[in-house]
Amino acid sequence: MSLSFLRLLRSSRPSVLYSPRVRDYTRTSGIRLLNNDASQAQLADIDVSKLEVIHRKDKKPQPASAGLKFGHTFSDHMLTIPWSVESGWGTPQIRPYGPLELEPSATVLHYAQTIFEGMKAYKDEQGRVTLFRPDMNMRRMNTSAARIALPTFDGNALLELIKKLVHLDKEWIPTLPGYSMYIRPTMIATQKAIGVGPPNEALLFVILCPVGPYYAGGFKPVSLYGTTDYVRAAPGGTGAFKLGVNYAPGILPQKLVGEKGYAQNLWLHGPEHYLTEVGTMNLFVVFEQDNGDWELVTPPLDGMILPGVTRDSVLTLAREHSQGKKLDGLDRKITVTERSVKMSEVKEAAEKNKLIELFGSGTAAIISPVDRIGYMGEDVHIPTGPDGMGPVSGPVLRELVGRQTGTIPSDWSVVIDEP
Ligand SMILES: *Cc1c(COP(=O)(O)O)cnc(C)c1O
């Protein structure tokens, strides 16, 4: 980072500028953002009417749904939209899925200027195609872009283009239960010059990936290792944004806990060992309180936690339950809180049989129950239900999947294609 850029950052602190599309989201998540200069200028935004479609001539062979490995298969087409500092967002193209052309100097390859999103399209038995809360992904992608001085964009316009891409490749959406089409919007800095600063060129692209259940064995509980030697996120850092730079440093710790016989890192923060996230998922704990009620807890959006769409959905469903709109299969009263949880609290609750369950949440795996945490040389055991899911996560998962796939009507499900 050049000195002058640092000075610019510092000098503009007192009167932080927000673009309107970022402001709404930061208000709900409590994240303060400094927006980049480029998006403040009057440049062209994404224009759906300019879309060019280049159809693939040779349709790729489609593998059988049952053999799909998460993230390994891509559909026929992709969406690309170039951006430059002089003219803003350029012509959107839907074109055959294939390699991108990048110069070796492209700054993304040196300074990790890359952000991404993860969302899913579902197709029901009648052929109706839906997205789940896609507006949240568009808002979050803009906050991620702004955080690393990539250009922001009109989220509604990108969403319209994603719908067109999904429509074109809709025969790639698997219909087996638990199957869907994973959508991966990405933005990279493509400036052809070595140097750290806001890029003068960028590329937004979207690829589609037919997927089955994230864990091949179904909702089998996973084991975690309470990681204290490495950090995923720190106060004032970038943990609350979906930036590529947050993931590379987690790969070695993931490999190391794998060698110890655990599935994922449980990222613990500070000398108090606060629970933050599980691998690349948000985290929930259920405690039994002294009066017999249950408390569903998740760490607060303090800047270290990624504001997950699934996290928000679990919180909303649980809050509706506590306000009387009962979740099917959950009779217990629960209180829902966003607060910090120390590992000592989890361990003590486990010892006193007050720990009901612990699970991760994210678009890819939806809900991931946990059955044990390796912590300071011993295992903390966590109860799991007969089918792997716990007494809160089970009913939450059924409601969530129902709303995602459209079997339970809700305004979270956006129909993009009628049969
Ligand atoms: C994407 C992600 C999540 C989950 O977010 P969803 O919107 O629910 O998919 C949680 N934590 C991290 C670190 C993530 O990258």
C-alpha cells in the first residue's frame, strides 16, 4: 500500500463516504466501510440490456447427479462483466464456460484482490426454478468489493443477469432431494501492472456448479479441533467479508487438524478462547438454562464473523419460534441470543449435561452438526440426535430446506423460472 493511499484512508476516516448500496447492509451488520473512489464517480453501472449471449455449440456431457462431487462440475455457460476505471461496467456476456485470459501481471495474482459469493438455485419436481434470498448475496458482495477497493455495482442488475444465466443452463440443475445448482459469483482485479492500490480494471464473473449434498454421507456429525495456534480473523481485520484472502491462511491449519483426526478447525479467538466460526461456516450452540428453557447462541457480528445468509435464516426461524410461530418438531421454549461464548462455557456445559448441541451453518452444507471438539489435549463430547441432527438443528433444517426448495412457501424463495 502506498503512503499516499494510507494517508487517504486515514484522512477520510472522520467523514467516511458510503455508497447507498453498501450503506443499508452495513447498518444491519454493524460493519463500517470505506468505499473506493471509483464507485463514487459517475461511471456506467451494470446494464442488463447490453447483455450479449454466445451459445455453446457442443453441449458438454452431463454427469449423473449421483456421481457429482461438490465443486467439480460446471455447466455449459458463464457470465462475465468487465470493469474499467475510465468507463465503469462494460458489456455483460454469457458465453461458453472456459478459461479466462489474464496477464501474469494481473494484480489479483499478486495481491489477492478477489472476492466471491456462494448461493444456490433449486429446481422442484414441476420444473420451477428458485433462488434463496439472493438479494442478501448481492449486498454482501458489494460490501466485500468496497472493503478491498474493488468496484461496487447495482446488485439488482447482477441478479437479473444471474437469472438469465441460470435459465439458460437450467437443465444442469439436479432435482434429486438435497441436490441443487451452486452459483459462484466472483470479482477479481485485472490491472496489468504490478503495484498495490485500487485497480484500474476488474472482472466480475459467475459460474454454475451442479452439486449434491456437501457431505457425501448425509448429515453426519463432524469433529472439530479448537484451534488456538492460528487465527482466521482478528478485530479490525477482514473476517466479516467474503474475500479470497481470508481462506488461503486456513488451509494449513485445516490440513494439520486433519492429521490429528478432526474434520474442521473451530477458530478460537483471544486468550479467553471465544468461539468464532467453524471451518468456513458460522456457528451455533444450544445450552440448557437453569429454568429448563434452551438458549440458542451464535457469536455477534463484531467484525470477525462472516454475516452468513444461513446464519440470518437460522436466527430468524428460531426467533419466530420463540415468538409463537412454532417450528415443526420443536416443543421447547428457546431464547435466541447473539453473544460471545468462551470455550470454557461450552466445556462446563458439556460436563454438567447442559450442552444440547453445537452446529455450523452455511450455504454449501446448510447445517453441519458437531459431535466432538478436541480442546487443550482432551475431547469435549457433544450430544447428537439419532439421525445426526440435534433437537433444534433438525427442525430448523427441515424448515430451511422446505423454504429453500419451495415446498414451504415463503418470500425468501424467489421464483426465476416457471415450467
Ligand atoms: C460463506 C461463509 C459463511 C456462510 O455464509 P452463508 O451466506 O450462510 O453461505 C460463513 N463463514 C465463512 C467464513 C464463509 O465464507
